[in-house]
Amino acid sequence: MTMPAASQAPLTGIRVIELGSLIAGPYAGSLLAQFGADVIKVESPKGGDPLRKWRVMHEDTSLWWYSQSRNKRSVALDLREPQAQEVVRKLATTADIVIENFRPGALEKWGLGWDDLHALNPRLIMVRVSGYGQTGPYRERPGFAAIAESMGGMRNLAGYPDRPPVRTGLSIGDTLASLYGTLGAMMALHHLNQNHGTGQYVDVALYEAAFAVTESLIPEYTYNGHLRERSGASLPGIVPSSTYSCADGGYIIIAGNGDGIFKRLMVAIGREDLADDPELAHNDGRVRHTERIDQAISEWTEQRPLEHALQVLRSADVPCDRIYTAADIVADPQYAARGMLEPARLPDGTEFAIPGVVPQLSASPGGTRWLGPRLGEHTDTVLRELGYSDEDLARLREQGCIA
């Protein structure tokens, strides 16, 4: 695991205090940490972030934790204790950004809400991620990605029309919320540095993060009442773009929806009649003949193994590929060439890989300095930076405020 010199990282000198747990919010902290920010993650002394115990484990720690919490410093504080709350206030006076994903009102009960921390540090930026946002009649409801994706219109579009809606396989609502939170923090930081001199809070609702990427869903409905629905592997209104079965049981995804690409695709599969049909020259005409076109492609792919179909279509410069599994990703030379499979070592020396840093910056790239830390690994160091003495640390530890 290597990272360019700290002076090269674009967020060097930015301090982030991360309050909260799991994905929405902490993933934003992960992105900032990957690009050089000093991210101090505040966790409960009693077990820490639940992500430490999610999915596949190595000994007593999740592999996911090691990846998502790379480059963060862990401070174990019991936020229910007044002395620990005071530590957070002191941290906030040294911070540029605070990230939190508690239910609205929770931090205010502890004296750690926006008004409290902004009064201590007027330049502070606070990213607030919640299920439904800081306002509105649903603000106090518990929010998780599955609910947000459903309310945001995303789940109703996933799957086949004759079956119940399905999930994408990932907690995409949480990740989208964190991406919007990161974007909001960077915009707020730019606003602050444009001589405005004061910070602001960024209000991200999970359901709105899902809703924001639903493309033409609302324009079409409000225009003529069109309800976009589940369409399986195809892309409605854009033809051809779908997944097709191959003779060996594999699947190939083909995006032949550009006018020139469509002609090359039809020639490649021996259907010059369709390539030369003026009715199919443009997308609107092809949409009217979706079934005819998909049938022609399916008849061709179903008679050929996946690798042969890929070879033929790539030779014709038609966008296509297999449906990748993790095994395909690990074996793929494109991933390797761009450093997207970053080698790492667990504490006992076991080797594995974590996703590389995205995006790739030419002059100030991000990277990994260390994997997710032990619970409370940096508590003493960070508190000493705030001026706490060894005696103070011993007293706080005896009182159960820190670990």
C-alpha cells in the first residue's frame, strides 16, 4: 500500500471529524481520507462502528472495514458522556469538516448539533446525511438505503416487469448519499475560500440521493403521465441495448444504440437487411421494432459461445462485454493496468486486495496509507494533540468516556 507524498495529496491539511457509522456518511469520510484529509473517526468504545462486523470477516474484523476505513484515525468516545461531548467540541474547533449520519435531532440532544458547533467554529462545514433530510414531515423516521432506494424511485425500476422489484446487489443509496455529501463538502469549502469566511451545513437525504439519478422518470410522468417501469436487462427507449444469452450459458451485454454502431452490429451478425432498413436508421424507428431487433441478436448469440461472440463484435467495434463477477475483475488486465486492484496486507500478513482510488488525478493522486484502524487506535494521540495530559486520559478512561 503506497500513497504519494503528503504534500501532493489535494486534501492535505484538511481535518475531518467523522461521527456516525456504517456506510452513508462514513463512505464520504473514506473518499476524503483517500485524497489526503486527516479523517478522525469517532466510534463508540463498546464495539465501535458496526461495519467492523459486517459480511466476510478476518479473525474478528470485517474485510469491508479495512477497505472503507483506510487512512482514518480511530478515536473511541462515548458520545452519551458529557466529557466525551466536550472532546468532540474541541475537535470541532480544529476541524474543517464534520460528517455525521445520526437521525436528525440526535446530535442536538448532546449539544453537538450544527448551531452548537458552528458557534464554536464559524468556518466549519457540516455534512449531515440522514434518511429523509433535516426538514420535512418524515425527518425523524429511521432511514436505510433499502427504504431510500424504494422511496427515491430506484427500486421500482430494477428487475423484470412480471416479477417483484429487486435490489441492485449493493447499498447504492448509501453510497450515492456519501458521494453527494462529498461533493457538497467540496463546494462548501470552495465557497468558504472565496472570501465568504463562514461555513455552512450540507443536508443530504438518502431518498433524494437515489431520486437524483432516476434520469427521465419525473419529466416523462409530468409531461404525459408515462410511468417508467421495470424492463429487465433492456434499456427502454434506447435500442438495441440489452443482455443476451450465449450458447455456452454465458451472457453478453451489447450496446448497439448509436446509429453507426447499429449498422456495424447488424453487418457483424449477418443481418445486412436490418442494417440497410431505413426504418431502423435512427433510434426512434428502432424503438418501434425493438422485438424484431432483439430477436435477430438473440438468434445470433444463442448459436455462439460467449468468447466467440465477443471476438466478432469487438472486431466490428461494437460496445460489448461479459457480465463481470469478482473473479473476472481480479483476472482482468484493464483493472490491473490502472491500479484498481490495490494489494494490501492484513495485520497477520495475509494478502488480499482492496479497490483502487477513484478518480485518478494526474498531479495530486490519492492513495492508501494504512488500512482501517483498530478501535481506539488513535485515541491517545488525537487527544494529546488537543492538549489532554496523561492524567486527563487516565481519568477519562476510568470514567468510561474513552477507550
